[in-house]
Amino acid sequence: DGPPNSGCLDSSSSSTDSSHVSKEEFIAYAQTRMEYSDAFVILPEDVWNSFDDDGDDSLDVTEFMVAQTAFDAGKIEGTPWLVYSLQETEYLTGFYVNDESSSSSNDEYLAIALAPNADTTMPNSNSLWQTWYENMTATFSSFSLASPDSSADDDGGPVTLGVTDAPETASAFIPLVARTSANAVQIVFDEDAESTKTSGFDALLSTYFPSTVADQTVRATEQIDDVVHVFEVTDQGNDTPQSEKKYPIKHLGNAGDEIKDNTVVTVSGIVRFPGSRTQDVVCGLPYATINAYKKICSLKGECEYEEATEYTADSLGYFEVSVTPGESILFAASYDTHDLCYAGTSLEDECDEAGVALTLSLSSSTTEDVSAYVELDAIVGGEYMVFYDFTARTVDVGLYAGACGTSYSNYEMLITPANGCGAAVTVSHTDINGWTREDASDLTSNVRYWPYAAMDYYIQLDDAPTLEDMVASSFDNNKQDATCTASGSDILSYFRDRDLLVRTLGFLESESETAQYQFHGMLCALPTISDDSRFSSSNTFASIADGETCIELDSNSAATTLELYHLIGLDQSSLGVSENKYVKLEIFEAHSTDTNTIEYCSTFSSSSNADLSVSIKVTNDVLTEDPCHSTKVAGSECYLDTVDTGTGYVQFGESTATEEESSSTTTDVDSSSTTT
């Protein structure tokens, strides 16, 4: 039971890739043609082969155009599957399906499958779901995600999907729900790639799985350890050897002895995260430490505690401890860098702050402080304890204009729990800006409190603005003459090509994480030349066309690209040619961060991206003996890498002045680049 945590679509008509686009990139494209923005797409091999005519595991231009036509015509469809939180199979067997719907129209409507999983890690991206599917088909040749023919297996268990092994043979399983073939529905991949998509799996659930006919539960038999009583000896579990005593009894006499029952019973519990941080799914803190302090009291009522016996919760946060009936034990939960509190005896109980710390006096004459604890007196067995993990973490996450920290608008992030517990959620830039700042007084800070549990997550840039309107003519007037080069076709491709689209946030161990998507988009260079160092009169340095050797001063003459400000040297014609020239070279990135808003960034270093840098190659075409002449292989002295972040001006050589280059040579900016 519980809400689904993600979804996937088994494409059942067609899909594409091109010789320039991998299968993974094609699946990402197919996802943009779907109504639901946060559902994953799985591509069956037979569908892929229907387009890959030459069998080279890629689609050429012709093959891709055939597939794209099929998209546009609505011929590519997918079967919707609900994906629920992964479950472990330990102690479970005999799985069966209970139909709890009150409607009579639900016969053979839904099918539930339990797909085996090798570990407790859920796939969290298109590529990982595709890998999972291909591993399943390699292991089970009949495995298929087509709509099942019936709602359950012949014996009343979940449908098998072609899996020949029982669910309990694997360490975990992934519950999958679909409509049966008699009531099948297909989602058409014909949405415009830029159209508004539906976000949130609840929309898919309510549309294709109405509650009147979708109320089924998977149940299983749980093996509970037998309680075997042992006497006189220490309880070692089911294999404990029983003791034997013989008493001589004389005729008409009597004899007796006290027989001590050393049987143990079980108490259990969970260390969980608040439901408000996990979409109301019960998610536990894996491998939390549970210390059990046995309480010993004297006849005078003076009590102390034995040294703690340490236990560890499992990967889902649950724990069980065997104790002797009648004992009193204090249980304390802890986990490094996490804040825990004792909530109560029910999963519905909550707490949001640690209790008053308690100092325990131990029998070893030492003391220990505990905060998240509960003491169970006269234990009878079956007691249940619930601890809460209310740990706060901080994060700097967003789509930024280069390394300047200016945030883009109109983007979305997909956040998926790495352990598969809890629903994947899509957040917009507005949502992220609404998260509480760590320092409320610093309105420039992008560090905010993470609103979800202190677990590990995958975060993915899911949607980003287009770059269609980014042209130099839309720049500020003083920058419109810049020469610019775009780094890629769009923002998503920029990060996908660098394998930076999906990041990991390790909040289980880390108190603070960073997922700065620093987009280095349009890189621009703007050289300016002047006759005086104060630049009281300056010109944007324009290149000279081939063959230009004369300046035509007559207004009736043909236009020329050679101007007076290009000239340097002695002037005997009183035209005003200067002996010295001064050059400023401004380097900046241009970012369309919002509608009608362009931000300029000249920061080319980043604490979160050690590989970020800028390199400007300067050559000349005048002095052949110069090591930076265009006919020579440029050495390190021909490259500049220092840019003033405030002005954007390149520093030439060892000069501390920001922009001057004097002399008798022509300085030309040959190239500039950033690496990420």
C-alpha cells in the first residue's frame, strides 16, 4: 500500500536514435514527446529494431526521420505502469493479491507484478530503467512489460511477466501495477516537445487507475521466529541445548529446586523520517545505531545501567532486539551528524526535537549521555518503538548563469530518493526560491535548507529555458558589437553532453551539498581601441577586410573597413594618426536568465568547479620575430588567462593596469574558450 514513487512507460510502437544521437538520447527525446514530464521511458528491443533497418544499433538521418514522422502521427505509444517503493523479501513468502475494491466492474481490470531486484537500489533515471529492463530480458527470456492478460497468476499470486522465479528468491522486489490487456490503455507520444507537460504521478494515477476499480493489495506470509523456552542455561536461540537435573527423592520424602526460565522475547522498532519529508511514505534511516542499556536496581532502589549492547537497524531503518522477559532496558538511537528523537509506540506518533539529554550512570563507574531514548520497564515482548530523524541539511541548488551565482528562471529539477523510498518530485525555480535560506539576513545567499529527508538523492535538471532569442543585437548598447560563440544547442544538451545532467546529493552523511548547474552559454569578446590610455575617445576594434590598403576620406568614395583608428605610427599628413594604441579586451558570458533579461558574467573561476577557466590567445601579423606572430606555433606567453570579474577586462602580461597594450604591433584576439 502507499502512493507510487515513480512511473515508467513501456514504449510499444516505435522509438529512435540517430548516428549522432545515442539510444539514451533518443529515449530522452521520446520523454519530451510524452504528456507526463516525470515518467520514465523504457524502450523494448523489438521496437528499436523496427527502426534500425541496417542493424548498426544507431539510426541514420533517414531512419530517424521515419521515427520522427511516427511520433508526429501519433503512432508511437506506451503502456503506463505504476511503480511503487521497493520492498525487501526477508522473512516473506507466499505472495498473493487481495482485491479490496467495492466495485463490481473491476474484474480483470488491474494486474500487480513483483519484479525481482538484486539489491535495495531503485533505478532512478531513464538509462538505469533501460539497463534494468535489459538485464531482466537477458535473465528471463519471456520477460515483457506488455499489458498482462489477467489480474493475477493462476494460483492467486501476482502476475509473473515471464519471470520464472518466485519473488522471495531475490533480496528485494519492485511492485508494478498496470491495466490488463482487456482494459489496456496506451499513452501516445505525440506531444509537442515544448508544450506544457503534466507533472506529478498522481495525475497519471487518477486518470488511468480510478480508485473505484483500483484497490488491490499484495500480501505475504511473514515467518516469525518461534519462541522456544529454555531453562537454566543461556538462551542461544532455537539451537540452545536444554539442561537436565536429577534429584534423589527418598521414600515418603520430598525434594525440589528452582528452575530458572531464560527464554528471550523480542522488542522492535524503526528509526524513520517524518512523512512530511518523504511524501507520506514510511522511510527509515538505514543502519542507525540502537544501544540497549540494561537497568539494574538494588534492594534500596538505587539503579544503574550496564554497559550498552549495540545493535544496528537494517537498510530500511527497522530493528529487532531479543531480551529476557521482565527486564527493564533503556533504548537509545543515534547516527552520526543526525538529530533524532523518540516519538512513541505507533508509526503515527511524531516528534520534532530531541528530548532533554539524560546522563546514565553505568556499572563501570562511567557515565554516558543519551538524547533520543525510551526506557521499557518489565518487558513482556512485542513492545514497539518509533524514533524520528528530523535532521536539517543545507543545499545550494539551481541553474546559474556561469559562475556568477545569478539564477535562471523557468527551469525544473527532478528529485529522486536514491534508495527508492518516497516519491520522485519535480520542483520549479519558484519552489527552490521558496526554500528557507540558511542565513535569513543574507538575501544574496543561495544556500537553503533542504525540505526533504536527510537521505541520499539524485537530482536532475529536467527542464530549462531555450536559447532561441540569444543574439548579440539584444545585448545592451555597449555590448552589441561583441563577437560571440554559443557553447551548444540548448541548456539540457550542454549538461547531458558533459555527463552532468544527474547529480548525487549525499545527505545521509553530508551536512551540506551543492548541485550548482553552472551553464556556460554564449562566450563573447569585445575589443576596444583608443589613442590615449584614458580611453576618452575609443572605437570598437573591427577587423579589416582582405585587400583593404587605403582609407577613403572622401564621403563620396566607396565604403571601406579600414579606418583611421586602425593606423599606428608617424603621421606627416595631419590626419591624426597616433604613435601608440591602447587596447581593452572585454570577455564575458551572456545569459538570458528571464524574459527580456540578459545577465553578463565575467567570472571564470569557481569553488564548485575546479576545471573552470578561460584562455585568450593573442597573436600579431606585423612583427615576424615576435614569438606570437600568426605564422609561429604559439607558446605559453601568447595566452592570457586573467580576467577582472568586475569589468570583464583581460589583463595583458604582467601589467596591473586592466586594459592597455601599446606599441607598434597590431594586437588581435584570436580565440577564447572556457572549459568545464
